[in-house]
Amino acid sequence: MIILISNRDIATTWRDTAALTFDPVIQQFITTLDISKKTQETLFRENPASMVQRENKFASLLVKEDPMHHAFCHLQMEWVKQQLSGNMLADIVFSATKALFGSEMLEVDPRFPEFYFGFEEAAWKISNNNAHTICFWTISHIITSPSLLASVRTETSKACSPSGSVDLTILTNHCPQLDAIWHEVLRLYTAVSLIRVAIQKTSINGKIINKGDQVMSPTRQSHLNRELFGSDATELHPERFLKDKKLANQKGYHPLGGGNTYCPGRFLAKQEVYTLVALMLYRFDIDVEDGSLPTVNAAEPSLGAMRPMGNIRVKVSARKL
């Protein structure tokens, strides 16, 4: 295994999609679901058209629709997109959303069908507990800091109304303090790892990578790098993202992954967290009973958001609106 520690090497790895792939990691995952080895070989086999019997070759989509000889697992989503072309998919999601939730979800954001499709396309690749864990850390830090609580409540209250509606445009574009907390919580409490396997010989900035080599980078280390984030890099200080507007775009900051495995649900997750934070602070007074934050469970392996060791006890009461 080759461990990467340079942000330049990480960027190069994400770009080299021809030689470095995430597929073997996916195969390891579906093995845990008792998917047989034979089925996996079929799903990931290059040039699947070779499996088609001669008399069926002219009719098979594996022949007609796969000129680049991609594996079936990579073809199937493209076929779904083609079959649900135009507004058909949006109509399906729109109808299902109204049937399950009424009109409220679409009133919050009419673009929900668009966001849902982006999330659905790759949601199986991730553990879907990340949003609520990040929500826990975000709310916990806000309610244990009187200054953060006051500033976030002030700016997010402008997006809320007594009727229960939330203006996501205001939340996601005009709440700089909440933005800073979001970036800082992601920096401190995510442990995304870059993992790729070489399917052909390549190089990463002069280092030869042979076929079969596994490349990995535990990216949390760069998030705690004092040269990048200051001497207080192990502590939560959202101000660093307010003082430096470019900080969230630098190479050493990648809590949501990158390359072709860049988190597909990042926009939806952000809206979920922002909406919950805004509504909780608007509707409720939250008093911390013991006044302390739990520590992060750094010893537990994590594919995304890191979980707390313990809980935080609070007293919640309705506010007079």
C-alpha cells in the first residue's frame, strides 16, 4: 500500500481516472452483502458484449450501446438516465414527493426533484449517517457557545417564518456565520480517506505506481495541519473561514472527497443541516444542562463523519414566536 501525504499527490490521484479506480473497493463492499464472486465478475467485466451469444449480438445493448467497452456496472446508470430522459424522471419524483409529503417539501425548494436525482445516482456509495452526525456537532457547538448561538440565531431567523417555511436562498447565501461553522465542523469531524487501486502502471508526480498497487491517503491529517489552519488547528474556531474566504477552496481542505467520488449528496446534506439548525433555533430555546461537549471518537474507523463519545444533555422549550 502506498500512503499519500502531499496535497499535490492527492490532486493528481483524483485526476488519474484511467489508471486509478475505486471499483475494487466497491467490490469489497458488495462482498459483505453476499453478492457472489461470479456475479461480481459479471458486473465488473470489461467488454461485456463478449458474453452475448452470436445470434443476439445485433440486438443486444451491450453491443450497440457500449462502444467504449465499459463494464455493465458503469453502463446501467447511463441507461436509466436515457430511459428517463427529458422531464420524465422529474415528473416521477415530483409525483412521489407530493404523494408522500404533500406540497410542503416542494414549497421549501421546488428544485427538490433535481437534487434528489443527483443524490440517488450515487447514494449507495456512502453511509447515509453523515448528515445527522454533522448536524449533531454543528448544533452542539452552537448551543454551548452563547456568542455563536446569538449570531447564528440572528442571521438564520431572517429565513424562517411562523408558518414553518424556510427560505433556503437566504440560508445558503446570506448566513456567513453558519457557513463558517459548517466548514469548520466538516474540517474537524470528517475522516474521509482517498482510496484507489491501480489497474495499470502509472505515476504520481514521479513515483511509479504498478498495476495492483493500492493508494491511500487519510485526509484528516491535512485538516489538522497547523501550517494550513494555524496553531489552533485542533480546535473549533469558525472565524478562520470568515477571515479567509478562500480557505474552504484550498487543496488541503477536502472533507467531502474529490475527483469522481466527490460526495454527490453534498448540496442536499448542507441544506438539510442548515434547515434543521435554523428551525431549531427559531422554534426552541435549548439550554445545556452539563455545559460540556462530548469528545470525538477518533479511535473508531470512519468513512465520513466521526461520531461522538457520549451525548450532550439539554433542556428544550418552545419559544414564543
